Amino acid sequence: MTRVRDEPADLPVRSSEHVHDGLVWDVRRDEVDLGHGVVTREVLVHTGAVGVVAMDDEDRVLLLRQYRHPVGHYLWEPPAGLLDVPGEDALVTARRELAEEADLVAGEWHVLVDFFNSPGGSTESFRCYLARGLRPVPEEERHEREDEERDMPAVWLPLDEARDLVLAGRLHNPTAVTGILAACAARDAGWATLRPADAPWPERSPGRA
């Protein structure tokens, strides 16, 4: 491994103003000293989120079709959800989202990839898991979905076909793009790059104050 690595920084913040309280995230305005000048940046304060690339025994991945109002599109994406329960372990959140959105539980979990979703303007950090050893949630225990999650068509795609859709520009959800490509890379490396499900995550979003 090279020594190239993202690192935390603690640049002086000259002032910080709370601009907006939102339903899901907030906005603040910071004046940051870069060392060669002070800049003003508006920051979307996000709770962070997790996603799940669920893969069956035939190496097919699950995608759900969900309406995303900010971009005005129906997007095909893996199950995912906000880390909006204070103090909750990210894996617990991921297990719940897989059960609630896909009616599935998994016997094998690994960390697939971590990333900042939009580091130029948001605090959102994202952890994507690989879930295998799938089985259905019993009918009587299934979550009753509502709002955008109420009617989400589902499709199982061979991993290589999903990769080709990403590279053809037909899938745009960041969890789908990043998770599918990471799953392909991990498979091609014999799954040697997978990390334990409880791998440290120091970059996790601190959440809303």
C-alpha cells in the first residue's frame, strides 16, 4: 500500500453561524482560515448514512426503484438509510434498512467501501456494506412501508450487468455507483479487500448538534 491517505484537518474556524434547521439536516455558515486567506463556506450538516449491497448465491445484487424528489428522478439503488438514531451502531442501522426496505436478513456482513457523499458542501459520510447469506423476513414480521418507500419495485441483477449499467451512465445513485463498482473490485480480488463489519469508522459524521 502507498502512503497516500485522506487525513483529518483542524483549520481555524473564525466564525460559525447556524443558518437553517431542517427536517433531516441543517445548514451552517463558517468562516475558515486556510492559512493563506479566510473563506466563507455553507455546510449541510448531515447525520450520515449507510447502504447495503445485498448479493445472493448467484452473485446477483438487489436494486430498488425509489423516487428522489430533489433530482426529479426514479433511481435504482441498494437499500440505504440515515444514521438518525443517536449512538446507534452503523451495522444495526444497515440490518434494519435491509429488513425494512427489502424484507431480507443476512448471515454474513462486511464493510465494502466508505466515502464522503458530497465533501464540497456536506458533512455526510457513508458506509456501504456487503450482505450475503440472505433469507427472507417472515411475512408476519415485515415492516409496513410508507411515503416514497411504499411501492418500490425490486430487481436482481448479475453483478457484471449492474456494473455495465453504471459505466453506461444508466445508474446515477451514488450508493449504486460506488457500491456496485466496489463489489466488482472486491470480487475480482477474491474478496480479500473486504473489511470486518465492525471495522473502525473514524470518519463517521458527528451528526446534528
